[in-house]
Amino acid sequence: MLLSFTVENYRSFAHETTLDMQSPKFQTLRPRENESWNDLVLKRAAIFGANASGKTNIIKPLGILHNAIASSIRDEDLVKDLYDPHKLYKNNPTTFITEYEYEDVRYRWTLALDKTGIVEESLYANAKRIWQLIFEREHDTIVFGSGAQIPNAAQENINQFLKPTALCFSAWRTIKNPGRFIGAVYWWKDKMLPPIHVSDPDREARHFWVMELASKNINWLKLLKLMMTTADVGITDISVKEEALPEKLRQFHILINPEKTQVEISDTPPRGAPFDEYLQYIEFHHEGESDGFILKEEDESRGTQVWIDSIFLALYALYHGALLIVDELDGSLHPTLLREFIHYFQDEEINTQGAQLIFTTHDLTLLGNHPTEAIDRNEVWFAEKQQSISELIALSEYSPRDNHNIEKRYLQGVFGTIPITSPRGIAEALDALRAATTETEA
């Protein structure tokens, strides 16, 4: 589970800022007897704030780190994308510190970069209440700790991969005998899904993956049907249909990797793969007079498609006990569906694997009593920008009372995160524009 994420000098966050997922009652490095990580780590974090306050900037690097770990030894641009300092501190390094738990070991991974590439990368592991150095790197020089348990040959192989734009994590994951603490790398691969962004150019590919997984796996199809009827969007049934692949597409082969939520299109089929001349797709049955009607998934409304793509990935995260990050979760979702969505991560009967949800939103109804607050107050954060510098503030720092209406107090500016607007001068500017237009036409 993700325990905390710290950024410093990244985009609008000039100073060190931490998103802490640990419960206030978690006062030790590891759970005590009769406790578990699941008991002590928060399942959700909701980040509120005005437009351009920095909400996206606190979650964006997690997705870039995820991709960089997978491919930085092949794609140097991934590490370069991580160095994005505040304009006032462009000569200072950018730093990320991620603490997380994987298979009962607590890890702390630190990465610092400047315009030349990686300045520092280090990993510490806590398996028995004591921090152990696994490796420490400065530029292209790396030292492995005595307790790293990485074979000497593997250490030499890792060292050969190191360059200013290649992470040690990326090199380590290619080693055949990586040692006991390789879980620090596996967490990023196994327990974190690619973040969802509103303007994500991969949305269509992700939607295709959802439809493909549901059409190929009857259990996921049943689950999708259940979620669509739960959403009360007028859908009564879902069925899979098959039709001949158009001739112009038969030269291409679509490769699905459900475990990585990736879709690849290739003109060369994988070795031994049968040629598929048929395309499966999903139809949605709607209620109505007589027998109702049927729509293909591409004919469904934008709101229905957003719900499909969002809830399916949420269920995927819940199934695998993974971390799901969503930017502007409230986009195209009704407040009731939004509450339903985030509730699943807190429901102990549904979330049995320690799945986590981090999301940004403008939906203040989540803070209101409708009839109760939808999210625990320890899971609420506010992003605020002053004089071009963002900061992240936990609601708990304001020490709200139990009887406080957080939604109302937010709108009153108590937490200082609402945009300050003024209509001054707008009427005059519009009049001047109309006058200028009139003169031009005349």
C-alpha cells in the first residue's frame, strides 16, 4: 500500500510537500502485534482546490514514475519528463520520495534530478523495524548495502545499465536473480494502475481494453452488467456479439494485455497466434416500451461511457488490491455515482485486498452532509496556490469540530482554497467590444 508521497520543486510545488496516506493512529514504522497495514493505512485521499491550484501536479509524477521504472533504460525522455522545476527555482533539483509497503516490507525510495539527469537515487527497506540500505546512487556511481542480498553478478549488471536517464529500478527489474527486496520494484508494476486523466489521449485505448476484457471474460462481463444496472442508466442487460472484421483491418492484429491495462496494435501477429477474422463487441439492452432497444457501446452516452471506463478500472484495482489515481473523478459523473464509486474503496466487504484511491475533484457535495459526509475527514486534502507556489494542506490541520459542515465552511473560504473572482470591468469591456464591432461593420 502507498504510505506517503513527497515532492519538492516540481512544477507549482516549490517546497517539500507530502501526501500522507497513513492513519493518524499509525505512530510506528510498522504495525504492532494484532495490527495490519490494512488497519493503519488510509484507502482514499480526496484533493480539493481551485483551478490551477496544483491538484494535478501532486499526482501527475506518480504516473510518470510508473512509466519510467518500466522503460527508462530504453526511453530517456521518461526521466527527463520528471525534471520540471518551479520557474523560480529552475536551478535546483526536483525530488520525489515514495514510501510504500509490499509483502510486509516498508520501502522508502528517493529520486532527485536536475537538468543533466539523475542526481541521486536510493532505496531503504524496513522488514523488521530497522531501516536497511539497499542501494545508494549519486549520478552514475552506485553502492549496495550489506543487507541488499543482491548477488555480485547482478550488481555488476545493474551498474552497466546506469546512465543519467536510466533508473536503477529499471535496470534492477531486468535481472534474473534480483534478490529479496525486488518487491520495491514489483510494487510499481503489480500494485499501481496507470493514472486516469480527463484529457488522457489513451482514453480510447483504455475503453477498448475494458470492452475487450468484458467480451472475452464472462465473469468480468457479469460484473459490468451488475455495475450498469446499479448505476440506473436504463440498461437492463449486456450481451456480446461477433461480426466479421472489415477487410481493411484484417492486416492488423490487436494485442491485449489485461494485466498491464495496455493495448497494442501491430501488423505482425505474435508467434503462434491464430488469425482472427472476427471482431467481438458489446451491446447494451435498454428498457422501454414493448421490447426496448439495443445500442452498441460506441452509441452510448458520454456519461455512460465514462462510468464504464471508471468503474471498471476501480473494480480491477479492488480485485488486485492496487492503487488507482484519477484526476477530476467527478467529470461526467452524477454526484450519487461519484459517492458510490469512492464508497467501494472504504467498504470492507468489497475492498478486501487493500486497494487505494487517490483523486482530485471539484465536487463539494462529498464534503457535505447528504445525509452524511462521503469521505472521512482524515482523507481530505486542499491544494492552494499563493504567489505562484502551491501547497497541500490536510483538512485535519484545521482541527474541524464534529458538528462543522465542511462543505459550507469551504465555500465560506475558511480553508482558503476557493477562487477569488471579481466581475469588475467585465461590463465595460463587453460594451467596448460591441462598440468596436459596430464601428467595424459600419
